[in-house]
Amino acid sequence: MFGGNDGNGWLGDTWEWNGTTWTRRNPAASPTARSGHAMAYDSARGVTVLFGGFPNDTWEWNGATWTQRSPAISPSVRFDHAMAYDSARSVTVLFGGQNDVSPYYLNDTWEWDGT
């Protein structure tokens, strides 16, 4: 789990669940605090992919550290979108969301394969 909003502002903390206990992690590198982002676990590459909220950047968590990825093409700024990993095609799929400019509700689909 990363970030969110506690009612006092955006958070930038990283937590892991092992099936019994939540553990706060303190990696050297980390995305900026945010809310409204989405995450999905890429089981083929063993990373959790994070996209969006504000800003519209892409990060990957490998269990020890966050790495910012810089794809040549990426989705526009958005929040409250959905992401899931498609193991049959080895891609993370992102759909929809909202932004602060017209059109407010997005219905586009994007795929991330790690490159």
C-alpha cells in the first residue's frame, strides 16, 4: 500500500501486508505523497506498479525500493482509475479515471509491460 489521504493531506508512506501483519517500509527512494492513484502487482516481473494520482508518473516497488519509470508515452494526469494485471498477456491494464479538465471522466485503456 502506498500513500492516500488521512483527512489532513496526502500521505507518502509505504506499507506491506504479509497475510497477518502490516509493516511500514522506509525505502530510500519513494514517489511523492498522493491520493487517487492505482496499483497492480505484476507477477511476471515481481513488482507492484503504481500510476497516477497527481502527478501522472509511473513507479515500481520490488519489495525493497521504489524505482521511477519514464515511459516515452504514458496516460494523461488522472485519479480514481483502475488497474489490474493480465497474467495471460503479461501486461498491467489501466482503465478510466477522472481529471480536473474536460472531459472529467475518462474511458481510455492503457497497457504497461515494463518498458
